[in-house]
Amino acid sequence: MTSRIDNPCLKLVTLAIGGFLLFGCSSRLPLERAPLPFRQAEDSFRLGHYERAVHGYRIFIDSGQTPELVPRAYFKLAQSEFRLGNHDKCLAALDELQHRYPGEEWRQVYELRGDAEYARGNAVSAVLFWEQALDVAEPARKKLIHRRIVQSFDRMDSDTLRATRAVVADDETRQLIDETLAGRSDGSRPEASATIPAGQHRVPKKGPIAGGELDPGEAEVGVLLPLSGKYATYGERSLAGIRLALAGSGIDVLVRDTEGAPRMARAAIDELAQNESVIAVIGPLRSKVAQAATPRAERAGLPLLSLAQRRSISSKYVLQTAMTHQRQAAQLAEFAIGTAGLRRFGVIFPRNASGSALSQAFQAEVKRLGGTIVGALAYEPGTEEFAVEVVTLQRWVDGDRLQAVFIPDFASTAVVLATALREARPSVYLLGSNGWNDPGRLGAAADVLDGAVFVDGFFMGSQRPATQRFLAAYRAENDEMPGILEAQAYDAAQLVRETLLDPKSISRDGFISAVRGLGVFAGAAGDLSVGPDGVVRELFVLELDGHRIREIRAAGDGSSRPFSYVPSPASTPAPPPESP
């Protein structure tokens, strides 16, 4: 496993939607007028579907259309490959960009080259590219690039540091290397306190915790995330949210790479449990990994804030902080019965783990609230023809007075199924899970699916102050827009930070007692009610209203800002205007 820089893939800067500054001149093109493959690739990138983004950007580049968007397409193609862990392909895409536009110097390209080289284990090459980025960077960006270079020095052995010193051009950089080498205990490797094993990161202390008497050196927080392997992109995104929440807190963070494997999580929990300064752990992210880690944390008396979607064991020391299948089902059923006044439901779901879990949870919640399930029907994942489902729906409507149908699937399939059902019986109320929150796919069927309601754990269009503050802070720090992973990890870390403000919480029992007494906590991804029975997360109830998605307010005051399915400056991740 190669060493990693401080969250490189989340430090990449993206392009401003309003226009592009290319080749020294400004060219403006509204993205809704861009070719369809480009728009589809943009939507896929924003939603984290990077394989689809790669495919879409490549189709657009090969089409020869709209040349002013080609540099952006190359850059986002490279970025997508990076996030998939395809570092060689990332560099190849950047080579194509440079070959097509010789002589152009884009700071973002140099940064991404450095990140890719570092991820491949080529630390010296990485620093050289970051130096090039530093030369052409705007003043506000220079500090971040410089910090990245300095952080990489802490992760290099002394031989690599000397090799780097021999090739860097900047006098200040060479001086920093000399100071780093001088601080090594034996002149050949980092001191034990500075050694960070591959795949592990430490957030440095930054001073006392605001408002508290606690010495932050006495408390550390563990983080379990997949930072290598097929789930590394998701782990890095979650880590970015945690870092943002704890920035400036003085709280040390010990990050352990689970590689997405249960055995690694178990080993990490055992290790962290033995470290008395570790007060709590955030993670894991994958449900299977969480199922392996949570019993161990409970037995060790180590507070753990799980980020997994499937509900973990109910216990004293384990708190579920992320959106779960059970919570999705509960909030949707509460809205459908309590607000919409519906009583008779059907469920049509994919025969897979997620679809089955959501179906069972929704049926249970409907019954608990006094509603009726008239039937449930499963289909094979990826099904494209739904004749049987349409006939079944008609039978439910005619014979059982069905009012609404719940489809817990991703939009790629759910939109096809829901369209067929709505065309057969327009009066049926459509309900969906968080997989529906795909503006591009919903927008294409907006005329048919108007009024469909679904839930999600994060909504960038929300006017909640906590959500808006998080969006502003995240974008300022990372130069791109966050998603649900970043938001929920941020909330978990904020819970930790808020709890550790109380000096009485500087013990594991004190921490779990304090966090369970927080009450209602305004999170970036919705309010969290924390009490003796655990955490209840309020989700966003969303409605397709014409060609936009809007948040439904319980008070019905209509103050929600509509969220257009067409990418717009307010809703789309935005790279800076001068980058490709």
C-alpha cells in the first residue's frame, strides 16, 4: 500500500459553471445548452458515478462538439479516473489534454498530476508537480498547495526527502526539508510520534478546544474508513467531512484504513481500544464492516459513531449517525400517512439486499402507523420491462383500492418502472427511497412523474441554516460541493466535537453519557435527536415539482427554494473559471 497525501482527491478544484477562462480569453456557455453527453457526464460526476462520468466525457470529447468545453471534459475525465483509483489512466488523460493544448499552464492540472503521482508512490515527482502548481497559483490557493507539500514531507522517509531536496527549485521548500530532516531522531526515518503508516492520517493539534478547559492533547478520536481499494473514493469523501468538522479543534484524529474489509476493521478497533487516549471512534462506512466492528467496540466499552446505512446493534456504546433503511422507511411512511393522508399501499421492489430491507422496513412502518399494505412484489435488479408489475398494480387499484406505491430502487430503474405505472394508473401516488435523488434522470421523466415524493439524507437545495453553513464552509475548504457522505461524516464529527467541549466527557463512559444527553442537534444533513435510545436523524422529504426537486416543509409555508434538475451555478459543483 502506498502512502497517501492529506486527502488529495478532495482537494482538487473544479470549474465555475458560469463561464470558463481558457487560453487567456473568457467564453461563456450555459450548461443547459451543452451537448447531452457532456451534461450527462456532469450529472454522473456530481453524483459520484465516476465510471459513467468517464464514459460520458469520452463520448463528448470524441464527438468534436463544443470545443470550448473540451479542456473541462479532459480534466473532469482525469479527475474521475483518479477517484476510481485509476491513477495511470488519470495521468494519461492529462497527457492528452497537454498534447492537445501545448503551452497552457493550468494550476489544477499540475495539482492533479501531483496527487496521482503521490498515490502511485512517486513522492519526488509529486512534489515537483505541486511546485509547478505553486508557481502559477492564485494567491489564495498558494497556502493550500504549500500545506500539501509540507504534509507530504512528514510521510516521507529520510532518503526520499534527500532525493526531493536535490531536485526542488524553491529555497523555502529546501529549508523546510532541512528542518524536517534535522528533527528526525536518527536522521534516517521519521520520529515515532510522526510516523504515519500507509493509509493512515493524523490531523495535527491546532490549539485548545474553543470554549472548553480541556487539554486537547488528552483526547484522541479514531476514524475507520476505506482509504484504499474499491471503496477508497467513499472513504476519502467521508474523511473530508470529518476533517472540516474538527479543523481548529485541537483534537487529534487517528485514521485507520479498513480497506473495506471486516478483518481490518476488527483489528483497528482492537488497536484503538488499547489506546486509552482514544475516547471515541467514527465509522466504519460499509454495513458489512460495521457489523464486524460494532460488537468489538461494545465489548471494549469504546464509543463508536457508525456511518453505515444498515442499523447496527443497539447497545450502550454504539450510535447510528447515518441515514439507515429503517429511518428512510419511517420518515416516508410518516409523511405518506400523517401528511398526505394515504392509507393503502403497495410495494414493488428489487430483489436485492437494499431493496428487500427497505421494503420490509416500509411495510412494518405502515402497519405500525395504522396503514394497510395491499401487496408486495419483487423484480430482478436491472429489469427493463415491467408488464407484470403494471398488471399487478392495476389489480391492486381495482380490487384493493390501492392509493400509493413505494419503489425502493435507484433512479436508473425506478424511473422506468414508475413511468410505466403512472402511465397505466395516473392517480397512483409514487413514493421512493434516496436512490431516486438523481436530478438528471428524474428531469427526463418530469412530465410523467410530477408529484413523486422520496426521501434522502442530504439536499443541497435546502434552506436550513445548518445545511447552508456546511455547504459554504466545505466549498471554501475543498473548492467543490459535498454530498451525503461528506455531510453525514461532518455531522458525526460535530457531535464528537460538541461533546468534547465538556471536560467531564474526557473518558469513554463520560463521552457516551454526554453525547446521549445532547438533545436536538442541528446537523448539515438534517437535525439529529440524540437521547438515551440513540440517534434519530431527520431526513429531507423531497418532491418532483415539474422540472425541479423541492423540499417539502412540514409547516407548508412554501419557503423551500426549488432545486432545478438542470445543473445551475447554485446547485452544481463548480471548478474555478480559469481552470480547464
